[in-house]
Amino acid sequence: MNRTYLLDDVMQHKFEKGISAEKLWEFVQDKKEQQFKLEDVKHWIYTPCWSTKDDCFISIYQVLMQKTKFKDHIKRIKKSNTDYPIVVIEDHNDNYGVILDGNHRFAKQYMNNARNIKFKYITIKEFKKLESSPQ
């Protein structure tokens, strides 16, 4: 089962919490879809968002610059369905928040020079409430 974790928890190897991707999508289903201009959020490509087998954290930028090294991510990026919005969670260090779910979709839109990025927004408080509710 796919699980979604806060980036801070991932960076600290805290995987006992988190929520299922299905539960997250069920929660955001009724949230209003919004848009960012790609120009405003393109800095997200530099945020570490995936971990490797040797416990390194890599960014979309690293994957796009080293396509042969990260073939699995490139395949997932190419296959991703950008009809679905990304899920963004608030972040006190970034006025736009950070990607909680949809890094591959965002990477594909970045590669294709999309003008706008569709997203649904969730607060940290909402995430923590989901985390503590029964699966």
C-alpha cells in the first residue's frame, strides 16, 4: 500500500505515521482545485522528494539531470497522469507549500513547460488529524 509522509518525517526516518494515498485522495476529493503558475513554483524541482536505497535524498532536478541513473523515476514521470492535480501541504518555509503527493506529475509538467499546475491544498493540521484517525 502506498503511504504518504511529511517530508520532515522522511528525512528523520520516521515511518511509523503517515497516511495511505487512498485516504489522502478521499480527503482532498471535495477540496477546491486551484492553480499555481509554474513560474512561481518551479523551485520545487530542487526540493529533495525521493529517497534512494542508500538513504540519500534526491530532487526532481537530480533525476532530470541524470536520467540514466534514475531510469525508474523517469519511467514513472513519463507514465504519470497530469489530469490529476498534485496535493500541496502548507510549509512555514515556503509560501506556496510543498508537494505532498504528485512529484512525478509535477516533474512531467515541468518537463513539458506547463503554464499552470493544478493542485489541492491541505494544512499540516488536517494531515495530522488524518494521520491519527483509523485507517
